[in-house]
Amino acid sequence: MLRWVALLGALLVVFVGIVTGEGRACACSCVSSAPEDAVRHADAIVVGTPVARVEGPDYNAYFTVEIAHSFKRAVAQRITVESAASSSACGVDMPIGRQRVIVLTDSGVGSGQPKWTASLCGNLDPEATVALAGDRFDALSESQVREPPDIPASNGKIIALTSIGALALLTVGIVGVVLVRRRRAA
């Protein structure tokens, strides 16, 4: 009987880990590219200071960045930059309060308001990129800060808790059957 209880306990632990564990694994792999390529593919290159970071429910980080100046085009003095939350998913590490160069792409083209994104792959050598970036623009007086997306809470936790409860009841039932059989056999 002890083996049955140990086996059910082990199954419960594995099941809980599978159901409630984080469901996303990534590995970032950037192909080496010259700074010239980064400049060519960038929609804007900014020098700015991240002042806030919010992690969204979509595994992305949303940074509010105060812009000192930009290259390739003028951008607002305060913008939101979206990046993967982890460098293993090609997210850019942007320490709060530390000015840095950020190579940006605009994934909101045609929407009327820029949606700035940054990838580790485009920010491998930002200082060399700035040297090739061309004309410098002062920040615009407007703000383009946007909120992280509202993604409805998943029913995953409810399903997990229900499944754990059902598995616990099943365990109690099996243990009960084993105990009843032992008493009858004795």
C-alpha cells in the first residue's frame, strides 16, 4: 500500500508541475549582423533612459523610456518600448535609470501611432550603430506611452485546481479501497 501512496503522490507532484508551470520556453539565437544592417532595418534609434518597467501577461516587458534624442526620425519625448521579458527570448535588458542606446522597430506601422519594439538581436552593438545612424533629432514634445495589453485571465488556474482536487479524491478513493481489502483479507 505504501508503494501505491508513493506512486500517487509522485503522479500528483508531476501533474501539478505540468498544469501550473510556466508554459513558455524560449532560446534566443541571433545571427551576427553588422551595425550597418541594424541601422538599415531600424525604424528609429534612440538615446533614452528607461524609467519604468511593467511585465505584461503576454510574457513581454513594457518600458517607459524618456528620450534624449533619436536618429533616423524624431520620436516623442516619452515612449513605450515593448520587448520580450527575458533575454533568453531575445528581450533587451534595460536597467531602470540608466541611459542607453536602443535600436527600435515600429510594429504599428499604418496604425497611426508607433508601437516601438526592441529585440536583443538588433541591439548587439548599439554604440557602433549610433556612429552610423546619421542625422540626430531632438525629442518631440508629445508623449506616446501606452498601456500593456489587457489579456483576460486564463481559466488555467481554475482547471488546475479542479484537476488537483479530482486527483486528490481519486487518491483517497484508492487508498480507501486498499485499506478495505486489507481488512477483509485479515
